[in-house]
Amino acid sequence: MSETTHDLIVIGTGTAASVTAMGCRKAGWSVAIVDHRPFGGTCALRGCDPKKMLVAACEVIDGFERMGAIDTVKGDVHIDWPALQRHKRSFTDPVPEKREHAYRKQGIDTFHGRARFSGPNSIVVGEQTLSARHIVIAAGAEPVPLPIEGAEHLALSDDFLSLAALPKRIVLVGGGYIGFEFAHIAARAGAEVTILNRGQQPLTGFDPDLVDMLVERTRTLGVDVRLGHEVKGIRRRGDDFEVEAHGPDGQLVITADLVVHSGGRAPALETLDLDAAGIAHDHGKLSLDHHFRSTSNPAIYAAGDAASGPLPLTPVAALEAHAVVDNLLGKAEASVDYTGIPSAVFTLPTLTRVGLLEAQAREQGLRFKVSHASVPGWFTARRVNEPCYGYKVLVEEESGRILGAHLIGPDAAEVINLFGFAMRSGLTADAIRHATFAYPTAASDIESMLP
């Protein structure tokens, strides 16, 4: 077994891993990067980007249906799923080679295979042992195992995004952002879709009033959204699957061609053998200080999903990785300010959030004003015949600072960025009121959303 020594080893090749590896390499460190999957990480290959490539065709269908409902467009339009997958692959297929080439061009050594720790400063990859002064865990996340009889029949989100043909009947187990996004894609591509969510409140990270609006809008697409339904078992019956769930009205059995795990995700740590390196962890989470350093092994850092931060988002992974680079290079005792970082559920219409939920603000004892309304009559929604448009904005009474903003509707994913920018920049509600936006645009609605 050969042995190689570096200043830094990075486990993973997603956003956090790339930022860390490139940042330290530019500082003159010798760097190795390891991944057992194609280089590029979840966002570029199995998550955000390929999902949005599929959503692009759904946006066309969505617009045609909305405007067709008022007879402004006529005819037939449908999604050619294989062609849409080819479009997606035109983006994703070149990523691994391009990413690895970029690493090698910068002088970063690349290794393919599963990494597992063999000591405080070393890992094993295949027949090679790699050692380094520091190791950064940026291995991303993976689906949480579901305690369901027949769970081996579940397809994963990776499988859905790579489907060569779209099955006619799809059951999504879990009503998180993956479940709702996949439901909107599959339904607009012509599938019969059911979402089974164990709790009565799906998408718990988003404003419940706006989530209710999304649930209603999702049902109008023909998606059967079942809340309070816990899946107990999945059985194969020839080419079909039978999904057994228990809900408020008793047992429910649904026959499907595909059953997808659309529940939660957790840091991908299980195969790393953390104990061999003396890395403290508990219930699938690393024990880290505020500078993303292991509390038990100072040679180890983590960033991105592996760090289990409050917001498992690609931009957050980049922020955390930049902080890790600063800490490794001794520039600062860096941490991350998570204020004003937006997130979105890329359904159609899109559900978004930045800052505190109303319940969180009340739990903190903050004094604030709330502006909340459903406004399908506003020009932004009327123009495109979108019946689902609403908002909720929280503004602190004394300071005027924006505590949280929650939007659903046309262009919500862009408008929420403006709220996030205002929060990170310390702009008050009054400052935003004095801003001038191009009209008519969705951004010009912001002033009317403020309390």
C-alpha cells in the first residue's frame, strides 16, 4: 500500500470542497481531493442544477396552462421527457471531467474512491494511504434511511433526476422541498403523482400560511397531497409497487410504478470511520466549534452539508468553506453570519423564505409588525393569470429592521434575494420604501408588502 503526504486533504468535490481546495492551493499548499462519485458534488450533478434544468420545461407548460385557462393561447403542448433529459445531460455530463481538469490544472492531486480515516491525520482510499496536516470533510449529504418495511424498493432523488422514461404513477414519500419540487415536475410532465407526508404540516422550514397556499395550488395540478399519512410498507407486485400508509381515515394502499424517497437528508459520514481519527460525533453529526473545527481533533474541519449548519444550501456551503480556508491559513478565527440568506422551493409558483419565521420571532420575544396577504389581484399575478401570490413580512417595531420575509408567487425567487440583500446590508424597511424599482416588475411590489 503506497502512502502520500499533503498539507491538506479534502473529502468531497462539491461546492464546499472546491472552495476549500482551491483556496488553500492558491496559498501554496499541497492539496489532495477525494470522491467516490463523479467529481462535481450534489448541486451540480444530482441536485440544484439538474433539477432546475427539468423545471425549465415545466415553466413552459405552467405558462401555457395558466394563459390557456383564459383562452389567450390554444392548442396542445407537452413535455418530451427523453428530450428534456438530453437537455439536462448537456449540462451535467461534462461537469466531472471539467471539474477534475480544473483541479489538476491548479496542481491539486485527485483521487477516486471511498475515503475512510485510518488515523488522526490520515485516510485510506483504495490501496493508497493519504496523510496531511489537515483534513476537511465536505462529503455532502445523503438520504436518511427510512424505517419502512420494503424500503429497498425506494428510488432516490438521484434516480428520479436520471429517469430515462417518466413512469405513469409516482408516489413521493415525504413532503419536503424534494417531494414538492418533484411533484410539480412529474405532474406537468403528465404523471399521476401522490405525496405522502407523515405530519400534518409539510415544508416545516417555511411559513405555514404560505405552505397552505402551495399545498392548495399543488392539488389544483392534480397531485394527491396526503397529509398525516405515515408510510408503513412498500411491496412489489409484478411490475407494480403497493404503498401502504396509515392516515386519519385509516389504512390506505396506493399502486405505483415508482416510489421515491423524498424525505430528509443527513451528512454523509457513515462510511468515513470517524472514530479511527478520534473525531467526535453524535447522532450523525460532527461536533464542531464556531470555526468549523472538530472539537476533539484540531486537524479536522468540515463545511457544507457535512457541517450540519442551520441552512443546507449551496451558497452557505461556499461561505462556510471560505471561513475554513481563512482558519486553515491563519488569517482569522473566522465563522459565518447566516443573516439574510434566502432559500426557495422551486415549485411553480416558487415558495421562498429569508430570516425568521413568525413563530420564531415570537419565541424570541421580539416586538414586530406583520404584513401578510394573499394578493392574486396584484398586477404581477394578474398579468400571468397566477392565482397563487402571497407574502408575509416581519419588521421589528423600534429598529425597523426586517426580521423575515416569506413569498410565494411569480418571480418570488428573485424578489426574496432583494429582501436578503437588505437584511445582510442592514437596510431598514424605511430605506426600502425609498428605493425605486423598474415598473411594472415583481420587485416594485416590495413597498406594498412592508407593514
